[in-house]
Amino acid sequence: MPALQLSVPLDLAATLLGGQSFCWNEAIPGEFAGWIRGHPVTLTVRQRQLVWDNPLLSPATLHHYLSLDLELDPLLGLSHARDPWLPQARETHPGLRPLREDPWECLANFICSSLKQIVQIRQINERLRRTFGGPTRDFPSPQRLARAGEKGLRQCQLGYRAKHLAATAKILANQPELLDIPESWSTERAAEHLEELPGVGPKISRCVLLYAYARWDAFPVDVWVTRLLRQLYFPKRRKPLRLQDWEQWSEQQFGPSRGLAQLALFHWYRTRPGARSRI
């Protein structure tokens, strides 16, 4: 089987099952089955090597998908960090990597994520693949979901989310170039562009930019992130902060890689001993 020597820590469970992607399952302990760029694959780490079972996926593809090119601690400024929590989060989960997901699948996943836990979003992803993905269970294209329509998508237990996903799929089936976001655009402009699609608000746009477009300064804020930030950084504050306040605060606190900081804190906080998270 193909293998890639690892020069950085890699925790597949934290990376693949922690809420960035929703197409992965731990088939047996230490082995994770899912899809990368439309190819089914099983990943495992053995003796500092990443091993996979699909030769159609090149080492360069795995390297890019798992962001193995990134030195995370320097990006996060941990050599001179003043933050009281981020170093602890990184030390606890040094193998957590940011993913570079397919933009369409990432967008569809997060449109389906409203008021859902991670395991439930994985179940929706699996149902969409099983129902509309054909023999290979590839993630269905915008064209395929547009043909299914809201009624067909509701059969996958999407509830009210079916309306938004069907509408966005219809738009992208006719204008796939809308997902081609120029690198020259600021993250704020890119977020506003995505938010023109049905069912896409600030949280979803920033999740997609962070997990599919490698916009490391995208800082998604939802009810769970708000809860952990208030408990960690503003335990005595009563007045809620607005999205604009979180944007400004996160930029000052974490700098241009604030999205990576959010990823580390989110995973550490919800998996810490004694946590009772329902995320």
C-alpha cells in the first residue's frame, strides 16, 4: 500500500472526526474509511507513516488534504504566546491538522449542520451518498441534488435544511464558477460572496472558507464556540458579544491564523476530561 513518511504529528481521529469533515468513520480502531476528492480510501498511521489503500490518490494529494505542509505552532505564534489556553490545547492535541476539503461537499455539509451534532451531520452525509451517490457512493454533485429537489432531499432526513440545500444546489448546478473564489479577495469579501447562497450565514461561510479554502483567518462563531469563548475568556461578562465584536477580538487575540486557533480550542474544549459537550 502507498505510504508517506510523516514529519509532523498526525492524529487521524481528531482531524477526521472533529467537525471539519463528515465523510469519515473509524472502521476498526486506528483505521479511518472515507473519501478524498471523490476516491474511497482507508487511512491509518503506522510507525510515523501515513498509509492508505487507494493508489489513485498520490502522496501529494494526501499531503495537501491533511495540510502536512503547515508548521502550526509558528503560524499560531506559540513561541511567544500570551494566550492562557491555546498552548494547552496544542500540547494536548499536537496531531490535530486543518483539512482542505472539497468546497462543494464542505458547503453542503454545513448547510445541513444547523442545530445538528457532529455524528448527526455524518449520518446526513452518509444518507446523501447512499441515496444520490450512485454505485461508488460519491458525494452527489449540485446537478444531482438539484434534480432531487427539496422533496427528494427531505427523504434523507434533512428537515427544513432540504429547502436551502436544494436551492443552493440549483444555483451552483447552473453557475459552478461561483465556488471559484479568487485568492485576491479578502476573507470578508469571500464570506459575503458565499452568504449570497440560500441557507449560508456568517458561521457557514467562515467554516467553508476555513476548511475548504485554507483561509486560516476565517473565524467561525456558533453557539458552541460562543459558549467556550465566554467560559474561557469572558466568564464574568453578562452582555453578549456581536459577531463584529468576536471578529475584532479574535484578530487581536490570535492574529492572522485565528481560524487555526479556533480549531485547536474547539477540539480541546469539547474533548477535555469531564466535558459534557453535546457538539
